[in-house]
Amino acid sequence: MDQSPQKRPKNVVILCAVLGVAVLAVVLFLLIPKLTGSSRDSRSKNADAGNTVLSENEDADALSDAQENADIPETPKKEEEPETITATPPEESKEAPSQTQETPEAQTPAPQEQPASPPEPEGNGHIVAVDAGHQAQGNSEQEPIGPGAGETKAKVASGTSGSVSGLQEYELNLQVSLKLRDELQARGYEVIMIRETNDVNISNAERAQIANGSGAEIFLRIHANGSDDSSVNGALTMAPTSGNPYVSNIAAASQKLSGDVLDCYCAATGFKKRSVMEVDNMSGINWCTIPVTIVEMGFMSNPEDDARMADEAMQYQMAEGIADGVDQYFTE
């Protein structure tokens, strides 16, 4: 009798499960038709879209066939432009070059060549005084022929003149002396010119004194000769005798200088070699304190000598010959 109440809950559970199943069945019955219809509509739409694509493809094929049959050229396709590739130069290294790396020298334009200046001659340490004998206007005033001498002579004369050239001796002497200056300077000598123009007034004693005070080692007095006999020709030099009362101390050196100049002068020019004339009455010699020579280059009274001495090309040879004598004097 007591067991009936315990069985009732089990029956209730069973009843609820049956009702749940029934409800689920009803819901499914109502939803399945709707789901089936929606799926059919979707398949219909997809089928229509496929038909449309096929139709468009068929139209395109038909159009292409029509174009081929009508020989209508197709619009050429635009060719793709090749891609332009710009080479990027490698970045310069910012590192400083190593010390062993040679840096190329910068290219500079070659300078235009300029006329070369003649090189300055190197000095040889010798100083030479040169006197172009005479002047444009003579000076007949008297002066002693030597220091303390009682005998006097005219201070300076204008000299002789050319028998065929018409050239005055003072002009010829200066022409040759200027060429001699240039020749000596080219050989490295320092040259002291007693005069460089014809318009001066310098006595023979004064010329010697200028040479004495100039620092020169030797004194060259450039002259030309004259004679009443036009056949007399040739060159000679003058030097003091060893017994000269004024300059005996420089007599030997003056004689050597005179001999060297005469030898070389005649060898260079072809003038007849006369001799070294020893004289003691020339004021231009007697006032000297340095070795001195008077160079009588030729006789202006002789037509041949005169014409040759007036020729400029010969004057260069004359200057070279005298310079050769100077070289010989200093080297022996």
C-alpha cells in the first residue's frame, strides 16, 4: 500500500518526454517546406545567371566570327611599353682614401707657349772697363801725360775718319764698343762703359781715372788708326814699357793683355797682325792703375781696312775677337 506514491514521478517524466518529441515533430513539419522552397529559388537564380553568361559569350563569339568574315581589322592591342630601368650610380664611398692610394692629378689645360726669354748669363766674377776712344767734339785744353808729369797733351781729340766710308773714328769706336759690351756680358763679364754716346766731354786722364775707380780689373781702350800712307794696314795694340815712369808696376800685365787681344782679334777677323807697340807718352795709359791696352783695330786711311771696319757683320767679329783675347788673358 505504501509503494504507489513513489511510482508517480516516473510517469510524469515519461509524459513530458513524449510531449517534447511531439512538439519538435510539429516544428520540423512546418519549417522543412520553407527551407526547401528557398533552396529551389537560389538554384533557379544561379541557373539564370549561367544562361546569361553563356548568352554573352555566344554573342562575343558571333561578333568575332562576323569581324573575321567581313575582313575588318581588329583594333590592335596597345603594346605594353617596356619598363624603363634607370641605372643608379653607386654611391661614392665616403671613406677617405688610404694613404697608399694614388690620387689622380687634376687635368689642367696646357699653358700656351710663350717666347722663351734668353737666359741670364752667369757672372764669371770679372769686371772689364771699356772706353770708346775720342768723342764728337775734341777738347784742346792741355793736361799732364801722367801723374806729376811736366809734359802735357790735349785732353782729347775727335780722331780720324774713314777714307772710303766717311765714318768718323769716334762713331766707329762706339759702334764696336757697344757690341763688345754685349759680347762680354753674354760671356758673364760685368762691363763698365766709359761712354755710351758721342756727345760727351771726358779727357783721356779722366777716362783712366773712371776705370780705376770702377772696380774693373782691366781697361780696354778702343781706337782706329790713320796714316799719311794709305797702303799701311793692319791691327796693333799699345802697352807701356817696363821702364814707364808712371805705370811700370802694370807694364807686364798690360803687355800680356795687349798680346792676347791682338792675337785673338786678328785670328777672328783676318786683319793683318802688326805688333804690340810699347809707348810711354799716352796719357790714357799713364794715368791707369789697372792693366790697360789701346786696340788700334785697323787703318781708316786704308780703303780695304776702312770698308771692312764699317761693315756691321765685321764689327761683330771684331767684338768677338777682342772678347776672345779677354778670355785668354783671364784663363792663362
